[in-house]
Amino acid sequence: MLITLAGVRALARADVVLFDALVHPALLAHARPQAERVFVGKRAGHEGIRQDEINALMLSYVKRGMAVCRLKGGDPLLFGRGSEEAEFLEANGVSFEVVPGVSSVLGATAYAGIPLTHREHSSSVAFITSSEHANKQASAHDWTKLATATQTLVLFMGVRRVRSEMQRLVEHGRDPSTPAAVIERGTFARQRVVVGTIADLADRCEAEDIGAPALVIVGAVVTLRDALRWWDRQPLIGACVAVTRPRAQRAELSSLLSERGAEPLELPAIEPCDADVSSLRAAAKRAGEFDVIAFSSANGVEYFFRALAEQDLDARALGKAKVACIGAATAMRLRTFGVRADSVATEAVGEGLVVAARALLGDKLEGARVLVPRAARGRDIVVRALIDAGASVELVRAYDTRVDADGLAPLRVALESGAIDAITFASGSAVDAAFDTLGEDAAQLLSPVTIATIGPVTSDAVRARGGVVGCEATEASDRGIVAALEAHYRLARGP
């Protein structure tokens, strides 16, 4: 999922993106939401779209006046047919720009801990493709020279021919004991690396059922892997984790998971929507009249300050009111509106707001006016607790939530195919949406995966639907969820 800044800018300008099979889905998020996304991928051994069809598609979109981004895996000019496509565009009078990419040979080897060069082991490298043009009568490779010409050899698309390629190297003078490795799905969460020698690499690949896409690396640099490997030592390496956060809030959690080696699968379960707009605006306009404004979620903050903005007001409207909130994420969202929370509840439940309010007012909570902007389906326990403490509470329904049917549509198939290892929930609403979408067998479908929650209230929602909580965050934030997953996998995988 590596891409250059120039590549990100090209995606952001595009009206249509034609992307290959080896393009990580996360890269498509850099395209504009309204941009058309067209899959034109091909895989060795599988029937797919022909190159002339891809060329025709590019030309047709250009003729319609659209800006086209042809997104290829790796680098477009290194065994990527980018030059052929550029020749086609030139022949048809279409101007184009070539954006260099991060080649798989650079990305995969770096993520595997196998350098291409090293002062003590290799000062020369050769790149070879095992998939040549179908019209060639014989291989263009001169193996009598290639086998020993450079200290490091990299064979692209060679995993299907690894046995014959290794035999060719030996037949043309390469020592069978030369270290060799295969990197499958390089830079991805499910990257696998098999290390051996020229003599036994094919057997090892067969034993591990290694498949495409993969790179074959030959040379003494392979011996450095044990010292330099880092990616497959990440705490969540290889785990596919479903992210059910709303579309607008999923980026941070997905990014944190990716950094720790997981493969985030974004399946937004709910989306916030307007609730009682007129009441919220009225309450926001009178914000300065309250002693405490208590926020229980980042969404509550977002909708409250939106209501202020719609009336040409900003944070100054809060006047002398103190601000209490639950969790680091809510506090951080407040800061984006220029407000620093006076008290942040460490207890990741609604009752924490009562504690936070007491921290601000102490014994003066009795008779204090408290505004609580929250979800329309929030728990009444917070309001009751504040009233019991003597506060005068005004509850306003700042927003509602609805099921994101499109976001959850792939969930059942992903669970039935075993593609998901863990699923994260940051609210009871998301839990209900997922279980309702899956239907009567929801608990059974979710039983093989680790359910990670943001706190005890969300955990209770899972258990109420018959689910089993695998781990629970001690801090009500995305970082807390990731930390809980790390601890869970550390225990499950052992030392």
C-alpha cells in the first residue's frame, strides 16, 4: 500500500481511476469520493481484461473530457506495461504524465528485511521477469551470463517457475548453496517469507503453499533477514480486522491497525444523522447560560458545534460554562473547535460524566444547570445520575444514527469465508447494526472472530446480543482498542 506524494496528488485530480489487481484498496481512498473507480486487473493463470481493452477504456474516458488516473501496482515502467500504455496514448495524440511508483522489488524486500545491496555481500543487482511476451519463440534471458553476473538476483513473477528457474541457475554455474528467498504478498499484512537455498527453495515453497504475487531473491543478502526483519514482527501482523466506525471516523483506527501490521477491512456499521435540529440549535444558542456542558461522544461535539455555526456562532457562545467529556477522542474533537475540556472522565462509561461534572463543581452540583447533547438513543442513566446529584439537566438529542447498509453488506460473506480475524465496535449502535444485519445466526457467525470493544457499555451491548467479547479497551479511544487487540494477540500467540 505504498504510494508517492505525486501519486496521491494524481489520484486526487482524477475523474476516473483504472486500477490493477495488485493495488491495495486503501490507496483508492485518496481519490475523490465522486471519482469513478474501474477494476481492470489481470492475474497470471486467470482470464481477465485484455490489454487492448484497457487501452480502449483509457481512450474512451479521455474523449469524454475526463481526467484519467491509470493506477498500477508497483512502478508502471518496471515490468508493468506502463510503457506500452504510454506508447498507445502517444499514438492517439493523448498527453500523459508518468508518476514513478514504489516498485515491489523495493517495497517487498524492505518489508522482508532483505536488502538488495550490502557492502559486505552485494554491490550488483539484476532484475529478471519470468513472464515474458507470449509471442517470443524463446527466452530472451542469457542464463549463461545472468546466473553469475550479479551478486543479487531478483526474479519477478517467478514463483510458478521457481523449481525450473533454480535449476537453470545451477546448470549455468550458480552455487546450489547460495541463499535464496521468496516474498509472497510483500508489504501486505499477510506477507509471508520463505528462506532457503537455491537447492531447496522450491521444496520449501511447495511445503508452505506459496503463491503469486511473489518475488524470488537470490544472493548472500538473504542471510541478513534475521537481523533486519521488522514488518512481520509487528504485534498484529497478518490479522484482518473489521472496522465498523462510521465512514467519517474510520481513518484513524484503520491507520493505527495498519501501522501495527493488521489488514483493516472497513465495514462502516452506522452513520450519524440529524435528530431534533431545532431543539439543538436553541440549546446551543443558550450555551452560556449553563454551568456545565457534558459531551459523551465526538459525534455529540460535532453536531453541537455545527448547530452553533449554522447560527453564525462559535466557541465564544459557551461563555463561562464548564465543559466535561468522556474519553480522549471526545476531548480531541473539542480541541478542533478551540475548546479545551475542563474535565475528561477516565471512566469509559456514561457515569463518568457525573464524576467529571463533580470534579468541576464539587458540592455545587446541586442546583447546577447541565446541558447534555447526546445521541437520540443514548442511555438515560447519565441523566438520572445527574438529577439524583441535584443538578438541573437539559437533555437535547444532538444526533441520531442509522444503519449503513452498504457498509455492512460484505460482512456476512467475509465472515463465512473466514476472511476476518477480529472485529471492532466503538458503540452499542454499531453492535446492534451488525447483529441485525447478520440476522438470527449473528452470534454463531461472529463466534470464531475476536470481538474488540471500546469499553464496558459496548461490551454489554455485545453480550446482550449473545456475542462473546474477546478484548475491551481500558481507554475509550481508537488507540485503546488497538492496545487491547495487541494485548490479546500477544497472549494468544505467545512469546
